[in-house]
Amino acid sequence: FASSVTMLDKEVQADRVLGKKSIFDFLCQTPKGEVIVEVQVEKDDSFAERLYFYSTYLVQEQYNRYRRKKILEEQNLQEIEEREKTLEGSDFRLVPVLKDKYVGGFTYRMHPVYVIAIVGFNLVRYEEEGRVRNEDVIRSIHLRDDISGELFTDKLNFTLVEIWRFRKKEKDLTSSSDRLLFSFKNMAKQKDIPDTFKNTDMAKIYTTAQLAALSDEEYRAYVSEILEEERVLNVQATSFNDGRKLGREEERMAIAKSLLIMGLSVEDVAKATHLSMDEVNSLKENLDQ
């Protein structure tokens, strides 16, 4: 599934009239729909409204993409029509066929939009009499009928992850979701990777977060250190390979010397040891002296 995820540009023009832009924390396209991920640690009473605003942008952008596509198609049709006017005596007409193909308008067959919010504070609630308050760490919110609970549309979906509600300690973590929520809640306060996460995929998350937290100067120093380590390793590897090569050369020369002493011809020794004729001749001359 991960290979089917396409990262999209996080910066979007949310207001086409005023030219105002918005920047999402994370935006991607999946086989099931478009996904926004927003992270908000500090308290923001208007956060729910911001999530709603972002979701409506992606919904309307589906229509805008359709219109851009139609405009290009219409431009292509006009170009084809102009070219066909120059075809004297031709009975072939492509434009009517293409026009039939592109007849019709936007059908509002929308792709689902998913908004995932990871928050570090208690979101503002609108209390309703007779309603049970949901205190779960992860809440799913959809458009449903107030009485029957019947789903009105599955095209707009919100998932709220209120990490401040997560109470488990490191020793109590039993699942991958537990470990992920624990990391989200405590990572900023931890200097080292917890022992439970070492040698696991979770260690990569901590390493990435640690790098992201470095200042520009610290990051440059880190990169310089990595490059220096790679340079030293490359020098060591080169020396090792040269040593192995030298060792093999010495071994072949010793074998060639033994074969010459046994009376084999220079040509046969060269074939057996993969040495050159000149190398074997030189070795034979030294033996004859």
C-alpha cells in the first residue's frame, strides 16, 4: 500500500481570488482518496474550523482539476479543428468524434477526502443534551443522520488523535499503535531512543525527529561528521582491497615458482596462474640465476 501513496505539494492556493495560500503539514494521494495530516501541539480554539476549511479546499479542488482538464481538451479540439480546415478535399473529420467523447459535465463523483489531526490539547466541544461524550484517544467523525446514525456520505472523513489522552507507560505498550502514540506524546521530552524501540522501525522515527530538531549549524556539523566517517571508511576499504590484491599476486607468484621448479613450461605456468608470459619469464630468469 505504501508504494501506492503519492506525495502532493503541501503548499496550495486556498483562496483563488485573493491569492491566499495554505500550507498543510502533510498531503498525499492514496488509492482510497486524498489525505491531509495536520499536527497541532499548542492549544488553538479554532483548530476544528481550520480542519473543516482545509477539507473543503480539497473537495472543491477536485472540480477545479476537472475544469482545468476540460479547458485543455477544448483547446486541443480547437487546434484540431483549425488544422482540419486546411485539409482540402478530406472527408475525414475527427472533431465531431472527439466532441461526442467529451460531451457531459462534472458528475460530482468525488474522491473521498480524509483529514487526520494529531493534537496535544483538548479540542473545543459543542455539548448536546442526551449525547454520550467520546473520551477515546482516537475519534472518527463522519456526516451522519442525527436520529438514525445513517451515513450521509462517505466522501468526507475526519480522524482526531488526541495524544494528550494517551496514558500508557513504556512498560505497558503492547501494540504498534501504542508505541506510535507513546512516541507522539513523549518524543519532544526524550533525549534518547527508549530501550523498547531500539533495533525496531520506531528507532527511525526518533532519528528523523532528532535530525529535524537540529539547528542549521548543528545539521551542517552532523553532515560534515558523516562525510568524514564515509571518507575514512572508503580509505580503509581501499587499503583492504589493495592488500587482498597484493596477497593474491604474491600467492600466484609462489605457485608459479613451484610449477617452474617442477619443470612446467612458461606457457603452461602462465595459463595455470593467470600471470602474463613476461611475468613468468622474469620469474624463470631469476630462478636460473
